[in-house]
Amino acid sequence: VRLPGALDIATDLRIIEATDDASLKDFDETMINGYPLDELRFPADRMSDSRALGGPMHFFVGYEGTKPVSCAASFVGEREVGVYMVATLAEKRGGGYGAALTAAAVNAAPHLPAVLQASDFGQPVYYRLGFATLGTFALWYKPRAAK
């Protein structure tokens, strides 16, 4: 959890909020290819739908030039902003992109506290952004059978 307040992260990325199907597709591709757990990869090339645009769900994409390399999403509720789906392509990690996209997600509603569930990999990034741990959880999964 993080107390309310805007985040200002300096980055060379061009960060946009997805507003159409093309930018939402960039979000999807970045999330699918950038999340560092191959066992949980999505079976399709899309995971979202443009009908989600313009509501409480916000999708952010970070670009190096025209190439999408990082993403994050947020859901603005009545009492908090939830941060979800933070991912960066493997070859682009370590450059602060995850922090910049997390900031974009938090800034969708900076007047609200922000909450997220951090992976072990992302936790140090979130601590640097002012998040604190309230609890832990374990994710157990059964590998899918090969088709």
C-alpha cells in the first residue's frame, strides 16, 4: 500500500494511456511478453477488450521510439487505486521502466492511496516508490498439460 500522492519519475520513455484498440493491443503484447513467469503466459495474443477503455480501468504503455517495452494498469475505485499488470520486456529491465509505468498507474488517481500485489522481482521497485508491505501471499499453480 502507498499513501496518496503523485509520483514523478524521470524517464526517456514516451508513456501513453491506451485510448483505442491499437494502443490496447500494444499493452496486451507487452504484458504477455514482459511478465517474467513463462508458466503463466496467456494462451492467446490478447487479454483485454477495448470496451474496458474510458472507464475506471486505465492501461498505460511505455514506448522506446515506436516499440512498446513496458506497461501497467490501474483500477480507480472509490477508496483506492489498484495497480496491476506491471511488466517490462526482459531485455529492457533495470532501466526504471517499471517504476515509470507504476507511477503512471498511481497518477490515474493520486488523491487516493494505491495498492498492489508485488512479485519478489518487483518488490524493491515498489519500496523505492513509497509502498509498504501489509502482508504476503503465495501463488501456487499447476502447469498446463501440453496439447
